[in-house]
Amino acid sequence: MTFATESFKPDLTERLARSRSDLRMGVPIVVCDADAAGLVCAAEVLSAERLASLVGMNPVLAITNHRAATLKVAAYDGDLARVILPKDAGIAWVQAMADPADDLRSPMKGPFRTARDGSATVHRAGIALTKASRLLPACVVVALKDGPAFAAQHDLTRVDAQTALTTALSPLDPVISAKLPLDVSEAGRLHIFRPEDGGEEHYAVEIGTPDRAAPVLTRLHSACFTGDLLGSLKCDCGPQLRGAMAQMGAEGAGVLLYLNQEGRGIGLANKMRAYSLQDQGFDTVEANHRLGFADDERDFRIGAEILRKLGFSQVRLLTNNPAKVAKLESSGLTVTERVPLKVGENHHNAAYLATKAAKSGHLL
């Protein structure tokens, strides 16, 4: 029996999913652009052995402009900096540059040498992929003359830089929908949606039988393992989740979107790193920046797309965050009302909520 071998080859999106998995395991990948190619290693999980193998290949460490500002490194590429590794740099140096855990105890000292010439597209794609892999946004990159040949020779995943950098929303496919009686309403239904790029699944909890022709009471809730499941007092997520569902139950209908974008889109491990930095005296936004992330890395277009697939075009949005209203409206939905959801404040999270109000515009 003969097979069409081309049908077994992964397409660009499938290579992207494979590259994220490889990076999380510490396996390098090859990123190719039209005029450049590079070997990309995630700094957080790079081994000393693999780093040693890069000696003589002129490696650079790509970090975001937020992390660069903390380290007093000039970000000549705007959104990132390419720091040339000193000849004696070991794995401890690389990890200290990427991870702010010991910034106060052992501040990094320059002067740092940074690359300014040539394209930074491969480095930018590397950072995007480490973020998508829920790793620290930093990667070690060495330039390659022939990326495809190097990838084939070393059995490494090769990914297209422009594919990694795309801002297009991955299509979301409905997987299954089933009845789910809830304590707030016995008429509950859970919908599972799976992105085609291999990313995390997202969930829609439908309470009652909302009228598709009328504005539906809606909550876009980002997953919070510590608050939703453990009852953490450092945030207001758990009370908001339960308060939103209780209000939907009381009104007889609503949709709660549970989006797997932990820690404002940086992942649970990085959220715990941010908590550790908060213990050192930084607020939630400052902690994100020291880690190399933006204030908020979430993509609310996911919620808008799920609502459309469920047949809704108008919502009454349960939120204290005007940015959510703007994001949904820019995605083509009509927000007829912002419904406040002020619950869960305590002495542990008072400073956190004050920062959200002062720096992120939350109406608290």
C-alpha cells in the first residue's frame, strides 16, 4: 500500500504547537524568516550542557523591553533587547538575566553589550513562543546560515517566524456540549471549545436558556487556580466567579466564559513568580514588568468568538474593567450595559485592588 507522504507532514500551525512543547521541555527549535534563521532555546529551561555547546556561535539573549528596563539594558529593537552573552557567561548568568527572583539580592551589573544591527524577527518570534509556552519571556538565539538544513541534521522542529508572530485569532472549534445541573441553576450546560493551534481549551457555562435575540448577562472570567479553587485571599477572582454565577442564577439566565488565561495570560508558574515579587514590595503591574511581561497578556477576542459561536451578539457584561467592554465592542459585539461586580475585597488584596484601579483603570 502506498501513501501520499505529504499528508503526514505537519503544517505551519502544527509545527507551531510542536515548537511550544519542545521549548517547554528545554529542546531547542529552529526559527526561520525570509532573510534570517536562528537556533532558539528557552532561557528558563536551557541546560548548562546545551549552553556550553553554543560557545563560539555568538549567542545572544533576547529579552523584552520590560525586562530590559529593569536591567538597565537599552532596547534598541523597541520591544526587545538582544544582549550579547559574555564569553564567560554560564547558565546561572542566563537564568539570572531572565528571572527577577534575585534582582534585589544580587542585581545584575553591566555594562551589557547589545546587538543593534540586522533583523530581530527571529528573536521576536522566540520571545512570542516562550510566552505562548507559559515560560519566562527570554530566549538564547544563535544565527544559522541554513536553518532548514540545521533542523534536519539535528532532528529539531522548524517553525516559520511570521507564523509565530501572527496576531490572528486561532479558529475555535466546539468539541462537546452537555447538560450540567448546577447549584445556581439546574438548567446548566457546559460547552467546550478547542483552538486549532493546539492551545488550551476554553469553556462556556450556559445558565438557563438565554434568549439569543436579547442582551445576555455575561462574565468573561480568566482562570485563577489559586482564587477559584483554593480560596486565595490575594485576589478577588473566586468571589467574582461565584458572585457572577449566583447573579445569573437569580436572573434565570446568563453565560459565564471560563478562559484558560491564568495570571492575566502569563500562566500559573509566572503568576507565582509575580506573587513572590509582590512579597518583595512590588505591585502587580511592576511584578509583571520585572518578569518581562506586559500589564495584561490576555486575548479577549477568544471570549467574543465563543459568544458568537453560541449565537449571541449583545451582552450585559459583568465586569469592573472598562477594557473588557472596549475589547468586546472592538470584536464586533454590542455591550448594552456594564454590570458592576464588586465583591471579595479583604485586607490581603486591598493593595492589589487599589493597583488595578490606579494603573489598569478598574472601576472599584
